[in-house]
Amino acid sequence: MLKLGIDVGGTNTDATILNDKDQVIATVKTHTTADIETGIYDAIKKVLLDFSIDPTEISQAMLGTTQATNAIVERKNLATVGVIRIGYPATASVMPYTEWPQDMIAALTGKAALVHGGYEFNGDPIANFDPAEIYDILNSWKGKIESLAIIGVFSALNDDQEQKTAQLAKKVLGADIPISLSSRIGTIGLIQRENATILNAALVKVIKRVTKGFAAALADYGITQATSYLCQNDGTLMSLEFATKYPILTIGSGPTNSIRGAAYLSNLQDAMVLDIGGTTSDIGVLTNGFPRESSRAITVGGIKTSFRMPDVLSIGLGGGSVIHKDAQGKITVGPDSVGYKITDEAICFGGQTITATDIAVKLLGVKLGNPQLTEQIDDDLAKKAMAIIQARLSDAIDQMKTNAGKVDLILVGGGSIIVASALAGVAKIYSNKYGKVANAIGATIAQVGGQYEKIYQYANLDRRIALADAAELAKKQAIVAGADPKTIKIIEVNEVPLAYAPGETTRVKVKVVGELA
């Protein structure tokens, strides 16, 4: 049985097919279209026809998509959201939507309420929880919201008030109302966790369109025997049903797929990954075979959030980056790019624009287009541009290091041809003929993951019991996402003592992975 993986990037949509031994047997690269769906259709059609693949032999289909990110950035197709924060009076000084862009608030209706309740860091209640108060608010929102976000103060310690609010919402607003609970999405910090929960609630319409569109595309091309999955931003998969509840977890899945694909192609578990596309370069870190998670607050569409994201640095440099020379003779590279028009506009393809790819063809011996056409590029300009390209890449790699030593580097992406044979600070460079579609390969070979974060007081609960509890909750999440319970294993346990809290209060985060059920 075969596996189909598709990854939608800003410039290209890639598709790959692996056999039952996880060997690559087909790869294609097509242009990403404005409506996204057409590009997915084109990629499926091309990979099936070009390699004479029988669609009925495909048993699993995976999709990594940028649609959730695009919806937030463009403020389009978002659901109207109601926000209930359980934490009055302690959090009244900073209301929901504080520091949000005004156009985003308008897109979501801006409906928000602060109600009595919440917990202190030691588990004591802040104020008495009042269901009647919440009932009145929900009644006033009937017919005015399409999704609900519920946020409780320190709900990572105790989420019972969030659960009670969700149960009440289903009675008042209907059993089908999409509900996002902050205890399932973000980390401890209230405001950034709240922001992530609101965004998750706003994306429910987008993800429904994605899942239905993906299923329709597969069916139209006769792929009727396949179980479908979406890619998460931690390098794992989730079922379409799970994705409808947590659409925010698809944000950042593109760079993650490239990192996982790089691990597969290089057989390395720990290395730096440089993914160069047509417009940007993404630098990530491979740790134990999975992307290193960012410890910083992530800004999405101008909104600060706290939910798991890969630690990736992006710079405006790619294969299509334009080489400029000003009146004073100063040479710069990018950040503008010819993007997917490179085959029309780059010098080596008969165009009139000097790009980073042209410099690689001229100086690195890359065989692409008509190399003779690059002879018209001034030698001095080419050498200076090449020096700038290599310096920017080396500086970006240095920024992602945790120590001064040299690192192994895995090159992937269609623009990786612009990298010289050696880079400052790099011990060894690994590449593979399938590196151009590493993102689609990463989607195809992904496992199903589960992650859970909770606060425990070791003074009141034995540490071993606490760790076992967190692991069990992570496993349950993986099973819901589509993992085979027999194959689940723990790959990461992180304990962070909270110095300001009594009773040996510790934040525990456990991550597990398993094979597809």
C-alpha cells in the first residue's frame, strides 16, 4: 500500500508517494495557486499521471497546508468568536483583545466577557464560579457568534471551570457550537494562551473547508481507500476530525515538514536544517529526529500567542532573490524575489533579472537552464553577490546555535543550489536528490503525536505519579489524533520548577509519538 504526502508552500505545492517500505517512488513540484485548492488538485493529478500510480493502492494521504496562517494574515474566512475569560476580578486590568490589531478584532466581532472564577497558582479559587452569570452572557450571544473560546486563569492546574462553561455553552448555543478550551491549546501565561485560544476558535471555518476540500480532491482522483491526515507543527500528524478541533496546530507545519523530511533523507537525528525556497530560507534545528520547539512567544498576524511552534528562523533569501546594484555600486541581494516566475525572469532561463540562482549557475557550476547566458553577468558583481549570500546564510545558522561549535547541516528545498560547498561554522553539509521535496516527504513519513502540559505540586503528589499522569494524558491525546495505542512511546519529558509558587510546584510537559492506527 502507498502513502501520498502533499505540502503547500508559498511558491510551490509538492507531492510525493512512498511505498510500504517508506521508499520514495514518485515526486512532483507544482505552482501554488491563489485559491490553494487548485494547486493541491494539480499536484495530485500530476503525481498520479506522471508515475502511473493506481489511486486505489494509496492507503494514507497527508496534507501540510498554509491556509490557517493565510486566513489570519489576510483576515479572511474567519469565524465570529465569543470569548469568555474566567478570572474576575483578578484579571480585570487587562481585558481580552488587548493589543490586538483593530481589523482583526472587527473580523471576529470583538465579543468578550470577564466572569467570576479562576484559580491561584496553588489551586485556591480566585472567586466563586457562577454558572448563572455565564448563562446570561451566552444567551445574549445567541445567533451572533459561530465559535466560542473559553479561558480560565491557571486552567493548566485545574480545568474544571472551563469544562463546566463548555457544557453550559452546548446547552445554550447548541451541541454543534465549536468550543476551544485554553487548557488544551496554550501554555501557562494567561494573555498569550488566551490569544492562541481565540485564534483557534476563529479558524474553525477555515479548517472545515480544508478538510472537505482535501477529501473531495482525493475522491475526484479515485483515492477512495485512503485515510486522511493533516500535518501538525511539531512534526506529527492528526486525523481530520482532530484537526477540526485544533486548527491552530497546523500553523508552522511547512517548516516542520521540511525538518522531518531532512531527517529522513540524511538519517541524522541531530543537526541544523536549511530549507531554501524561492523567496525565503528557513533554518530549523533537528533534535532527536524532531524539530526543536520554540521557547519564545510566537506572533501570528500581529498577535502574540503561546502554543507550541517549531523554532525556525526565516530570512528573505531564496533561489529567486533579486540581485541589485545601486548608483554607488553597492550590491544587495533580495529581499524581493521573482518567486515562481523564475523560469521566465532569471537570466539563465532567458529572462532579464539577475537572481541568486543565476549567480549559482555562473560560479558554482549548477546546471540549470542555459548556463552560457550567465556569462553576461559581471564577474565582480557575481563574486560580491555570492559572498553576501554565503555570509547571510552563515550568520543565520549562527543565530540558531546553542554553542560556538560547528554543526552538521542538512540542505533541502529547491533553492539549496545557491549554497557553496562550505559554510562558516558548518562541519559537514548533507544533501539528497529528493531534497527539493523534503517538505512533502516529511508530511508522508510523519507519525501521530500527542503533547500535554500540566502543573503539579510535588509536595502533595509523588513526582512519579505526576509524570505518569501527564504521560497518560499525552497518550490519550495521541490516540484521539489517530495513533495506534500499542505503538505510542514517550520522546520528551520537560519539567520546569515554578520558583514563585509553593509546594514544589512544577510545570510538566510530555510529548509522545505513535504509528498511524
